[in-house]
Amino acid sequence: HIMFFVILALLSFSATFILLRVKEKGNFKHIENRSWVPRKSLGILLKYTLTGAILAFGAGLFVPLMARWFYLKYGITDAYSGPILGISNLLMGFTNLAVPALARKLGVVNSIVVTQSASTIFMFSIPLSPTYIVASVLYIIRTFLMNMANPLQQSLIMGLVAEDERGAASGISSSLWRLPNSISATFGAMLMGEGHLNEPFYVATVLYIVSILLFWILFRRIKLPEEMIKI
């Protein structure tokens, strides 16, 4: 395992030099001092981060612990669960290919709701799987569908906040995702450690449903400017 971490560290470090070559266009000399709090977009950002935090708390109950869960549930080591999780992460790269067509057909908000709802159904079914193969397939499908919503959510929040507050909005929304996600991982580990292997998924399902419904209520009438243009 040490070698993989070394390789990951080297790749991450190498990416720094690639990013340093990226140049931004524009004159930044006359930009006014910006607040850490995006005041103009605060209302929309609070709604967005609230739904995201609920979803993140649910995801933290099982997503970071899947390798351990596979071992406790089916007795398989990371020699088997590792490739399963690797495949699910690999497919994340292909989700972006289907996102534009889906957004054009259903709209951004509807697409987010549909993909997250479908993902929740598969997530709920994972602990009911009779074999690790079935559970693996369900988890891969769940991950694929859930990650289809990610670029749509980023597009939505970047399109709704003020242009000069996008950096702050991105940082705040990311932080308020990771914080509850990391906290709930502790509770998920405690449940699994006590032998409650199904409960993290069931609790996460409830949280996902609450988040999706709340997101739909808050954003169902909102459309991005490009969605208003009829081609």
C-alpha cells in the first residue's frame, strides 16, 4: 500500500507544475477587495449548502467505509473490493459524457433530482444484496448516477451566484460538504463496528430523500440563463 501512496503523492505534486502554466485572461489590477462572505449571493448559497450538507452527511456514513463494509458483510478483502471501488471511480470520468444531453432534455434542476433519486434507490438496495457481486454492481451503478449530478450542481451554483463571488461560493460549498461528510464517517464506522452493517445505508437513504426533496422545493422554479434560450 505504501507504494500506491508514494505514486499518488508524486502525481499530485506533478500536477502543480501543470496548473502553474495555466494563465488567466483579464486585468485584475482594478478589482475591488472581496469579502470572504459572498453577500450578494448569500441567500442562494445558504439554500445550496444546506441541501448539500444533508447529502454529504448521509454519504459519509458508508462511502468512505465501503472497503471495510465489504469485508464485514461478505468476508472479502481489499484485494477484491479494491478493484470494485476502482471501477466505480473510473466510471466517474464517463458521467460527464451523458450530462449535457440529460440537462438539455430535462433541465439542470430536474436532471439533478432524477439522477440523485435513482442513485438513492440503488443505494438502499446494496445491503439487501445476497452476494458481494450483486452489491458491487449496485454500488457501481449508484456511484455512476450520483456523480452525474456533480457537474450539474457545480454548473447550477456557478450560474446563480454573482460572478465576482464564485470563488468564495465554491470554497464555502466545498467546505460545508467535506465537514459533515467527515463527521458522519465516524458514526458510520461506529455502527459497522457494532455489527450494524445495514443501518448506515438506511439512515443515508432517509437523509438523501430529505436532501433531494428540499433541493426540489428550493430550486424547482430556478433556471439558468442558458436554459431560457430556445434553440
